[in-house]
Amino acid sequence: MIDRAVSGRSQPDTTLLGPGDDAAVVRVADGRVVVSSDMLVQGRHFRLDWSTPEQVGRKAVAQNGADIVSMGAWPTAFLVSFGCPPDTPVAVADALTDGIWSEASRLGAGVVGGDTVQSDQIVLSIMVLGDLGGRDAVLRSTARVGDQVAVAGRLGWSAAGLAVLVAGVDGHAEVVAAHQVPDPPYSCGPSAAESGATAMTDVSDGLLADLGHICAASGVQIDLDLAALEPDPPLHAAAADLGTDPIVWVLTGGEDHALAATFPPDVDLPDGWRRIGVVAGGTGVHVGGREWTGPVGWESFGPADSR
Amino acid sequence: MIDRAVSGRSQPDTTLLGPGDDAAVVRVADGRVVVSSDMLVQGRHFRLDWSTPEQVGRKAVAQNGADIVSMGAWPTAFLVSFGCPPDTPVAVADALTDGIWSEASRLGAGVVGGDTVQSDQIVLSIMVLGDLGGRDAVLRSTARVGDQVAVAGRLGWSAAGLAVLVAGVDGHAEVVAAHQVPDPPYSCGPSAAESGATAMTDVSDGLLADLGHICAASGVQIDLDLAALEPDPPLHAAAADLGTDPIVWVLTGGEDHALAATFPPDVDLPDGWRRIGVVAGGTGVHVGGREWTGPVGWESFGPADSR
């Protein structure tokens, strides 16, 4: 399985030693390496009747890549640990691998190692390394009162797509595709760091939840402008079909891996970023002047919904 | 759970940013980072009736650390992805975490990140970073005809301990303990690299299997001297009780995470290393002049034996 996963793939220059030895060696010119990991479990984080294995592989890499760019770094290498039942079709493992390589290649990153084990359900654990390129890491804990709050990338699309799949409604291909494979605005992470972003995170748990992390870590309040969070047209279309309000997807949907950041008040936001609010003294995230009382976002140990 | 796992722990100087943000930042003074990952699955790689959760955590870190030292590097940071059923007792998660920190601290390494997810069985995925300290990585593919073959650390102890547990025999505490928590000869990896080791690996699948990897990667044959592989006294004692031959544990038992390496013929082996054979022209591992025809070692997709 490992031979099939690594043969015929090309590695970037940063991969000094690829798969096949006890460990891999990756160049980190900066002298500091940014690292993160995420585990995806079948039936909880993905369903193979809603996503192809190739899409699951791409999504797993994308969500890890988003963690790196949200620090202002760039992903250079992925490691993949893959657990599956022994009767898992080879085609499923191959397609997962293809998806992993496809998204990693899009980033110019290598897949440098990992392992395969037997497990009761498919488990995909991905680790990513990133290079800061001389920039300072952009943390969650350094937002300042008076900063602009901005986002890059799509909000609520993945949640809308999941709702469409759960309801079994036809159509709405755009949001379903967004749920199957996120499209994080990768380049907006390093550009935000270069523009002086004071704090940054990716939107993996939902905008309110992830901005809430910035508030808690920075000891600030964030006031969001509801007019700046108008749901995109495909969300309105899906919500109309499902009889719901699309603003909930915008505010609480994770998995699009948009980026959310704070910038000094005088900074011109870089390409791809749009202003959605301001940092104030206080605590928590406020929407349209009031504290949000609806659901906040994804909880790791809540009921499974196979996002 | 994450708060409980990280609060009150101290990080080494190499941890520039620890857990709590989208990613961690680790110093890599060398400019090259060594990386590896391993996944452990409950019921397959460990059983909580045979090992305490604290032992499972220590073992998971030890086996990853061994992959780093077998490159001639030193482990600096671990990431832990932990999947478990929602009814997993908090005490189990805490003890696992304590074991992870305990072994990482022994190495002077940090635990810098990871995540927790819900899964049907306990899954522990560990990733490790290491620093080469200016040394060249020691690969599997660079053994040369005429080299000495040497090992550092225990052979067959873990396999003997597993056999004792499987048989349900009392006693033999030393080998059972070795199965529960390996004791890799960490410092022997960098010292081998400094002494000019030409190839190195850790013994995770069994001596024959892992030396077989060196043979295949280097295009050489290895001739082992059976007299140099005399089983240690606790193995003889366990084998006598179980009515088996302990040499099989020495040759095919993994999980002790001994180190096996090749050295130029004129090198004085560093402390902790002992000569067990020689590299010759040809293919495969030969024992006492003959090709071994018994079992070779651990297969990831063989029947579960909960090692």
C-alpha cells in the first residue's frame, strides 16, 4: 500500500529525504518549523457515500494546510497515517492517496511519510510542516482594541452543502462541492502576515467560535457588522429549499477554512480580504450589536453529523 | 481534554510556540527537520488489560523517538492526535497523556500540539520532529560490503513479554515490563552517526525484517553470527516456561526498538553497540550461514495479536 502511495510521485526541493526510511528529512530554511496535525474519522468527519475517497484526501490536506497559512506560514510537507479495515478496497486507498497528493501538489508541498495500520473504521491522521519564510507567526492572542476584523474566503458554503446532503435534497451542486472539498484562500495567510495582521485563525469550527478563540486569547471583544456577512447567493438558494436562514451557516459553519484576522485600523486590507467588524474592549463576539445566543459551532464530542 | 493535557507542563527551549493556536512553532537550528509518524490502534497495537494507559502513552512516544534516533537525530517535539469513544474515562485519557509527557520529557522534547476526536476505538497517532545537530542523516540504503553489523539495545524482550501475556503465564516481570514500555537505546543513534555508521534502522518489525530493509535498500547481504545473538537470561526463562525457543524472539521480535546499524570495518563501535555480523555481497539476511526460513516479523495487516 505504501509503495502504491509513493511510487511515481514527485517531491519538491524541500523534501531532502522522502518516504521509505525510518523518517523523512525536510529543509526548513527559516530555522523554525510550523507544525499541526488533524485526525479525520469515517462516519464522523466524512462519509464515503457523500464524498469520494479522493475528495476526503483533498479535504484532509486542505484543513491541515489552512492551519499553517493561518499562522502566516506556507505548507511544505505532509505526513499521513492511515488506518483502515483489512477489507477496504485498494481503489479506496488509492483514491484517498491521489486526493492527498493532489491537494499537496497544489500547495507545492511534499508527502514525505506516514504509516498504514489496521483499524475498525477508516482513520486518517495528517501532520503538516510549514515554513514562516522569515515572517513572525501570527497568533490568536495578539489582537488589539481598535483593529479591523476581516475574513478571506467563503463562509457557510460547506455547512450549506452538508445541510443539503443531510436533507437529501437534489441540486445545489456548488455548496455540496464546497462541503466535499474546501477551497481555503491559502495565499491570503502569508499576505495577511506581510500586511501586519495582528491576529489570525482559520475558520474550522465556525466564524463565531473561531473569532471567540481570538477574543478569549487576546482578551478583547469583537463586534461584527451583520451587513458585511450577507450570505452568498448559493446559500440563499439552498436555504430557501430547506426552509432555513442562511445566516446561521455563515456565522456557525466551519470547514470552509476561510481565514479570519485582525489588522491595525490604518492598514489597507490585502487582496482577498474583506472587513466584517472591529475589535473592542470587552469579551466575546457580538453580532449587530448584540451577543449571539444561537449555536456557536462545531464541538468535537457532540453528536456525529459526519461533517 | 486538551486543557488537561497541556496545563502545568513545561516545554523545552526548542518549543517557540506550544499548544493552543492553529499550529505550533518549533526551532530547528539545523535547517533540516527529521519527521516521522506512527498510529497505534487499541486491540491491535495495545490492550488496556495488558498495559496501563500510561504505559501505552510512553510506548507510543518511544517508538516514534526510536525512528528519529535511528536517523542519527534527536527528538525535539511530538504531536498527538487522539481518537476515543465518548465514554472513555477521563482517567484513561489523563494517564495516556501523562505517559506521553513522561517519555517526551525523558528525551527533553516537547509535546507541542495535536487534536482529539471521537472514534469507535482508541486511536493514538503520534508525530515526531527531530534535529540532526549538523550530522548527516543515516539512511537504510548506504550499507557497504565489508561493513560490520551491530546492534544496540535489547532484542526479543518485548516479544517474550507478549508471549507470556498471551499464554496467561505468571511471572517473568522483566520481559512483560519490556513489552509494556520499550527502552530504546536513544543515545546510541546519534553516537553511531558520529562514529561513522553507514546505515541504521530501529528494530520495530524484528531484527531479520529490519535488517532485510537495509539489505534491500542497500543492495547487500547481511550474514549474522548466531553466537552473537544468544538470548538474554530472562528470555531463556520465559521460553522454558512456554516450551519454545527464545532465538525466534531475538530474530523476529519487534517493539524493543533496539537500533541496528552498519559501520566501516575499522571503526571501534561506540558504547552500547555490539557486533552481530558482517555485510556481504548478495541479498537477504543469512543466519549462521543459511537463509532464515522461519517467520520474519511483524506484518501490519496480519491477524491482530495486540502487540
